[in-house]
Amino acid sequence: MEFEPGKIDALWRALQSPAPKPRSIPKSAEDRLVASGWVSDTELEDIFFALDLRLDPPMVVDPADFASKLDIPHRIVYPRPQRRNDDLMGFRQLAAADAAALCIWLERLGFSIDVSSLCSRLRPQMQRRSHLTDEEISVLFYEGNRHRMSPVTLSAPHRPWRGMNISKFKTDGDYRIEYWVDDDGVAMSLTVHAPKYRKPPATQSIECPGCRMTYVKGSPTDEREHRKVHRRWSAVIDPKPHRKFADLLERDNDAAWVCADAPIWKRKEVYERARMFRREFGYDFVQWSVEHDPDAVGFLFSDDEGRIVGACAFRPQQGSMGRPWRLDWIWLRPSSRRSGRLGRQWERFRQRFGVFDIEPPVSEAMKAFLLQRGCGDLIR
């Protein structure tokens, strides 16, 4: 952030003064803030005074100027009207979460501030929303991030200078401060290090050899997404016994068929194998839909342990030399291939669909299977 040299110097001097014991926002002010959801700059000055006298607003920290530096917008807020035609007067105010975020920033600069109570009261409003602002996220994770966030640097606008000198200071809260001035004593920058901050590990872009997802190792967000994708891939490549499906097969051998009226969970199982087929052959789209695919007929392959090890799908087609159906795609997990699973179901497929076409692409193993059975002419 860019600050005027005088403001940077005022912050440096304030932080060297004896620190008060960390205090929360007075309950009456906090109640008003939470109830209305808004706060004026004048009220925010009073809150700053109550939290840490060294802030001395607006001399050391001006709430309006500080919010502007952080790109936190003020809004014109009106009292709730009683009637549609009421004349209202608006006031320039900050949202409650934005005010809390300003306080968090001041704590990051080394001031003795505690907004735990305010953040805990604002947090329930955010738990139900799918999207949050940067300021709301800082409120949401305040306790976990407190005293652990990355260093903050305030820099003066660029100007000609000669020589640099550094002064260092540690606050009572163990925040480490570095203050740079030029040879004329004019402030150049102020950097504040949190006491519990740890530099994150170096990141590295890698591709998982299994699920093939490229992600940034060392990035919590990327690694979390990779774990999610890898679990989904692993559930298809190395599935666990599917008790529900196995029980259905024991009662009815036709439970392996998946038509338009099949339960959603069965259609999802086919979809996951269709995704693997697309990935293996480099298709642009998945040849199966969980909800909107009324004409396709799917089939789930399983083993003796009740695991779903593959799937295929048939589709009707027009004008194909008396072959009304085609095998649209088939995918078996690698460890279940060349094990006779397709061969054991082949006559079953022929009985239901007659002589059907085979939609390319066709793997070499599938070509060998068809030629062995004298069905090479089925390949489209």
C-alpha cells in the first residue's frame, strides 16, 4: 500500500509507544454495529480510540483514508422507510464486515486490537452465502489467521532520494517492524512481520501420474482440489465393493442394465466410466448424461466381489443397413481387461440389440476381440 511519508512516520512513532492491553470493541458499540450492519467514520474513530489509544484517529489513522487505501468502499445508507413515499436522508458508511476488516489490518500493523467477539457475531451471516468479499473472508477466518498472516509493507510514493537507513523494533505483541528512511530522515517504507507467520513452502507445478491433474504443489487450494479429483479417479480405477448394486444383482440379473428410468446413482456410475472413456481416447465430451439421455441404454460390469469395474452404452441409430443399434462406447478399468468380461456378456448384448455397429474409436484389444469372434464387420 502507498502512504504519504508523514503517515508512515506517524505509524512508526505510535507503534513505539507503550502498548495497551488488547481490548475488544465496547459492547454497546458492537451491538449497534451488528444490529445495523453499518458504521460511520465518526463511530469508527470512537471504536479505534477504544481499541488502542495509539491509533489517535484521525491524526495517526484516518478511517476514511485507510479504507480508501485498501479499496474498501463507503456506501450511502438510509434508515429503513416506514412507507413507500417517505423522504429519507442517507449517510456515508462502511459495512460491518468491512469495518472489522479495517481493524484486522490495524492488528496486522502491530496495534493491540482484538475483534474476536465482533467477528464471531458477524460470521453466521456469511456461513450461508456461496460468495464473499476479501474483507468478509478475513472475518470468516480471523481466529485461524490471527498473528499468522504475511508481512505488510507501507511504501511512500517514489521520489528522488539519497542513502537509506533502517530502524527495527519489536512490539509487546512480538510484531517485528522495519522502518526505512532516506538520509534526510524522510520515511520510505514500513514493514511489519507477524509473530507466528511462517513462509509457505515453495510451489511447484506437477502432473499427477494417476488422475493426470496438473496442480501447484504447495498451494493449499490446488492440493485440496487435487485430492478431490484423485479420489474420484481412484474410486473408478480401484473401486470398493458396491453392496447396493451387488444386492440388486443377486435378486435380478437384469439390474446391470441402466435405462432412462434407472435410479440416479446407477446413471452416475455409468457416467463416471464414460468420463474415463473420454479421457483415455481424448474426446471433447462425455458420451453419457446423468439426467437428460432418454435413448441410451447403459450396462454396468461387475466382478465376483461386487465391484463395478466398467460400463458401456448402446444408442439407437437410423439408416444403418438394418442395424438399429450401435455400441457407443465401452470402458473397463485396466486391471479388469482381457479377463473375459465382455465375452461373457456378448451374447446377452446380441439378444437384446441384434447385430449392432461398433462406434469408433476402437482399441487394438477390442479389434482383436471382434476378429476372434468373426465380427470385424461391425466396426463402423
